Amino acid sequence: MGQKTPPVVDAPTEEACVERGQPKLEELRKLAQGKTTLLAQTHDYPDPDTIASALGLGWLMGELFGIETTIGYGGIIGRAENKAMIKVLGIKMRRTNTGDFKKYDLLALLDTQPEVGNHCVPMDRTPDIVFDHHFPRELEGPTPEFHDVGGEYGATSTKVVELIMASGLEPPTNIATALFYGVKSDTLNLAREASPADVAAYLYLFPRADNRLLAEIEHPQVPLDYFRVLGKAITRGRIYGTMIVSDLGEVYTPDLCAEVADRMLQVEGVNHALVAGWFEEALFLSLRTRSRAKNAGRILHSLVTKFTDGTAGGHGPMAGARIPMAGRSQRSRADIRRKIVQKVVAAFGQDYKHYSRMVNPSDSDHSMTPPPPKEPVEEKKPKPEKNGKVDSQRPAKKNGRPKEPAPAEARPEQ
Ligand SMILES: [Mn+2]
């Protein structure tokens, strides 16, 4: 609404991207000297951008410097689209544990930063390489040797694409498709926080990506539990002015919070969404906003680190947090959740005491009663069925008052 997205003509030329990428390649070349293995670590619950950037970086390090890359993650790959991405594009990833971080010559961290969380790299292991488009965090520990964070990038994949452009190499279809999906999903197809650099990466990747594979990734079948969670999100959803808040209860994968939060922004009149979910003794929060005046990442990070020992990360329109709850009573869990939700609602200028529900509780009853006719109707004579019998289940007309809806059983099967 009145907000401008960068026009395509603003995209930097390929030469400009190459110029930006070349000194970075030089740095990586120095780091790679005498090394043979790299662990490219993604999120604990990896999204397409972190997976694609790890894949792209790994391929480039292999082609240019003969480095062998393993892609790691700490938690689970939960979302159906992300599972499909890995399967369809043949991406190999393995779950890493603490011991793994000593086994590789080099460690790269993608789409997050050492002190942000959402990854399982131990605090005493400073990554050698960090690529992240989220706002730069002040580091308490040592600065990684290669530290490319923040800047005008809507996706970490875009940073990796600049390196590929600078290398002059031609990426294979699966790498290009993964990176295209990384840029596309993080920027909502260039509609959210897309910078000129993202537009350039998108245009570079588009003719190199396979749109049929992409469609397979973007429209996967989902488990029935997905719809159960969606149902819960709606029945529990509260609307505070222009904000929706919902608690999904226990979820089978924490990235459902992010997915549902995105979904909630589709409700007319809603500009902000906060979705909570519980997974393995931790509370997960996803925050989304359409407002350019608010920074979801900063809001969530300041509240979560002030009131809990959890971690949070994100940027302008989107943020996520994980708050460990092991050893806490149910009451203390509820208190922490309420406090954070209250403060987030207030941070968006809404009143926590006044809300309406997304659905009327009486709407969730399970009867199959069809709605009554709007006008009084003359009940038609029951038609004889094919075998000549009259449907004996159909109730007899009551004294010319046909307003009572027929019971569900009387409706013919569809
Ligand atoms: Mn990202």
C-alpha cells in the first residue's frame, strides 16, 4: 500500500555483480589454501535460502579450489517444500553433532551468524566463513576470517550468486534451481525486502533454473497433520486490531510456525502476525510484519534476550525465536509465552486486552446440518429412487412448516 518495490531497471549489471564478488573470491582462495574439506552448516531447521547457499558455496569451493563440501544441519528438515527441494534436486545433507565440527578443515555458516542461534555450531568453534544477509550482530567472540554479513540483500543465496557470477563458471541446473528458489522464497518472489542485487541474481538464475522441478518443489503433498495444525491455528487465532496471534500447540516441525505466520498475513486487514509452537521442550515463535516502519528481527530479538535465555534472529519483515523450556513448570512456560506475546502485541501498537477470534467457537461444531432455506419453500414430493422405493429416511413434512432443515442423513450422497 503505497510501498515501492525496487523496479527491475535498478538491478546492477552483471559486471557490477562480478566486481563485487571478485575480492570475496580472492579471500576465499586464500582461506582454501592447503585445505581439502569444508562443512557448510545451515540452520537447525533449514529453509530454502540456507540450503541453497550451502549448496552453491560448496559447489563453487569444489570447482575453484578442489574442496570437498558436506552440508550439515542441526535439527530436522520439516516443511514439505524443503523435503521436496532436497529430493527433487538430489541435495545431500547430514545431521551434524558436536564432534563433527572438528572433523573438517573449514567451517562455513550460512544464512545465520555465530551468536544469533538457529544453528548448532558450538560457541568455542568460530566458523571460518560466514555468509548472512540478516543485520550484523555485535560479536562477543572472535570475528570469523571471512565475514560477509548484512548489506542490501534479501537472501543469502544472492550473495552466493554474486560469487558464482564473479567466478565465470556456469552453474549446473540443480544448483541454479536451488539458488533461484532460495532467492524466490526469501523475497516472496521479489515482493518482500528484495534489493537490486536480488533482482540481478533472479534474472541471472531464471534462464538457468528448471521451472518444472521448481513446480514439483513448490506444490508438494503434505501430511494430514499439516491440516490439523492449520485448523488449530485458525480456531485459536486471536485478532488484535491489525495483528493476528496464534498458538499451534505441539507441532511436528517448528518451521510450521513460519509457514502459518506467512499465511496469517493473507487475512484482509492484517499487517502483523505472531505464531507460537512447541517442539522438543522449546517454544518457537515466528513474527511477520508488512510494516516498513517496524523491524520484526529487532523487536523479537530484544524481547527474547531481555526476558528469556532464548535466541532470536531475523530482519525487517520476518523473525524467528527459540526459547528453551526444559526444566520449567507448565505455569512458568505459559507465563513466559504470555509475557512475550503481550510485549510483541504492544510493540506493534495493539491492545492486548482487546481481541476478537478468527472464528466463532460455535462454528467449530461437528454437525453437518445444512443451512436453512432463505425463503419458505414448498417441500417437494420425494422422488422414487431407481429401485422404485421411496427414501424412508426422509422426514415427513410437518404441518406446512418446512423451515426445519433436513437432517444430514437425508441428503443424497455426493
Ligand atoms: Mn535468508
